[in-house]
Amino acid sequence: MLHLPSDIIYKILTQISDPASLVRAASSCKLWRNIIMTSTFLDGLKMQHLGHGFASSLLLGFFYQDNTQTSLHLWQHYMEKCYSLEPSFMPTSLLLQSTGRKEGRNAVRPLSLGTFIEGFVASLNFYEPITSQDSFLVLCHCSRDAATILDVVCVCNPLTGEVFHIPNLTYTLRTDNYALLVTDDVSLDGQMSRSFRLVALWTIGNRIVYSYYCSKTRSWWKPSTSQIMPGLFVLSSSASAGHGCIHWLCGNLKSSMVTHVVTLHVDREELSHLELPSEAKGKKLLANSADGSILLLILKDLQMSLWKHKSESSSDWVFSQMIDMADYLPINNAVLQSRAKVTLEIFRGKSGAVVLWVEKEGLFLFSLSDRSVRKLDNERVTTKYHLCPYEMDWVSCLVVTKLIADGSSSLDVGRKKVQGRWNTLMTKV
């Protein structure tokens, strides 16, 4: 490769569309990394990524809290200080490929969050991963004191090992959920980094109340209350965040049908409403795509349809594709005839990852990118809740690549730890 002209090498690297493969190429040698890290290449990479569609390799796996034991049993261990219950991580690469037959359980022991962030494990008892965005992961520990409503929250980046301790936020009502908004930042010298806003959300009647913590100012900010369109109610569990906005599905109070998407523009402190397509019948989930579009996933009688809304100024939805899930899920005729319950649990718009719960069968990971199906059947992942998908982002990966390739962190301490995290997350994806 050293004997090839640099423009030819540049051309070869631009043909790599898979994110994980490109990051591996950047970490293989200094020459390739220097080309990939140039602003010209990164600008072209972003445009290529936006037009590429779903990239399944962006999903590295799932964080979850082990809840196979009873709360009373775990609380007793916690009080006796003899049991550590930090969140666990199951890489996508270790999930069983579904073949339509009954497979045995995956016996591979899941990794702990302490694998990536050393010295942080002792304080993670009863923390649950609640949301993630672009390599950042939010962990929350809810107060067990009935007289006090207090969430202890921290944000971390398992890929880089960073931990951000968030000041406590006290309130009178339990939060409905949290959302994370990640932003690219460019310094005066052209270096790229990431900042985030952690948004705590409440839905009270037809009002949306929120506060957000900014990693730049290191403080909480409480904007004015926003009110949704009369006659609608918010499905708080349907929140999807990205590109400075948070989206929810909204139902109609009269018909109880899900009819709209309401969007909170955090910077502008205002709401906008978007009517769903009339053909949108069935169970629904929202997600944000890489180019900032709103994605709507619908499941009705095992028919999964995908819709896309791109322009904020338009009310038009574009039908993308229809998939018959009976062709992919391991559902036998007896189950089909009994009309087994199949529900949408998780949908991610960048990787195209969809998690479905099939009655009597369990949890399955379906990829909209390559139509592959994997079973989430680790012995500890036995329930359909508390799963938090973990997707990587370009900036964090390239920062880690720089540390590995040019040795800018200490070989004995920092670089060795970075290499360990990198290899654990990336080598088998």
C-alpha cells in the first residue's frame, strides 16, 4: 500500500461504507488514519453516511440491569455491602443467529460496565441503563425513600472511558423518562469533540415540562412549560431523541387512537405537531435517522411497514418498505394460528435495529439493514424490559483510533486501557 499514490489510497478508503470496517482501517496504520482524519475525508464521510441508510454495525450491543433476583434479596445484599450489581453488557456479536429452530441458551457470560470503566463499579449498585445516544450511556438510580423523589444520574462513554457525574435534580413528581441529545463541536483549531444535554421529562395532562443539564455549562436549566394541541395526550414511553429534538407519539382523547407526532425543539423551546399517515394502523415506534428524518415503524398482523418524514415544513410521509415478519421470525404454524402476541419493543434509526417480543418464544433482534434475526437468549436476559441498545458514533471511534494509532496516551497506563476497551467492543462486531 505504501507504493500506491495517496489519491488512489484515498479513493479506496472512500468506498468503505460500513462504519465499523472504516474505523478498523483507521486503527490499522498511521498512513490510513492520517487520511481518514483529514477534514475533507470526514466531510465526505458524513455525507456518505447520511445517504447510506441503516448501518447495522453501529449497534455494538445492549446494556441492561440483571433483575433475575427479587428486589428484597438484592436489597439485603446491598445493605450488607457484599453484592455488586452493576449494569451488564451483551455484545451483538455474541447473540445467537436465529435458525427457526429451538436453540440452546447462549452460555457466554455477559460483560459488566466495569470492563470498560475501571474504578467505577463499586458505586453502581442498583443503577439501571435508561437511554443512550451516539456512544453516551445514561445510568439512573432511583431513590427508595418514599418521602424523597431524587434520581442519582450519571452519563458515561464506555468507548472512551469518560464519566460525567450529573448534579442531583430534586422535584415533586417522578420523571416520565430521560432523553439524551448529543452535539458535534468544532474548536478554533478544527478539532472535533462532543457535548450533550440530558433532558428530564414530565407529561402532566396536555403539558410537557422539562429540565436539561448541559455538559458545557455543567448546570441544569428549566425552560418554560410547553402545551400540546388540545384533544391530544402524550405516550411518554414513545420518546425518540436526536438532532436537537425529542419526538413523542400522541393519541386522540376522543378516539384513543394514535394520530400525531409531537416534537419538542429544545433550543427554540417550542412544540410542533405532525399528523400520522392515514394508513398507519397497528403498533408504532418512532426513531431518528442519521439524516435527521423521523422514522415511523408499524407492526400489524406480522406485517411491518416503515415510513419516513424528512422535511419539517411538510406534512407528507413517504412509505419506505413493507416486511412480512412471518418469513423471518421462528413462528410455527400452531403459534400463527393462535395469533401469538408480537410487540415492538425497541427501534433504532441509525443501525436499523428492531427488538421484538414474541409470545412463547422470547426476544429477537431484527436488522432492517440485512434482514438478519438474532435471539436475545442469554440466561440473564430473560425479560423484555430494561434493555438499552448501545450504538457507537464516528467522533468517539476516531478519537479512540487516534490514541491507539499514534500512541498519544501513555503506553503503560492510558493507551493499554484504551486498547482493551476498543478490542472488547470492536473485534467481534
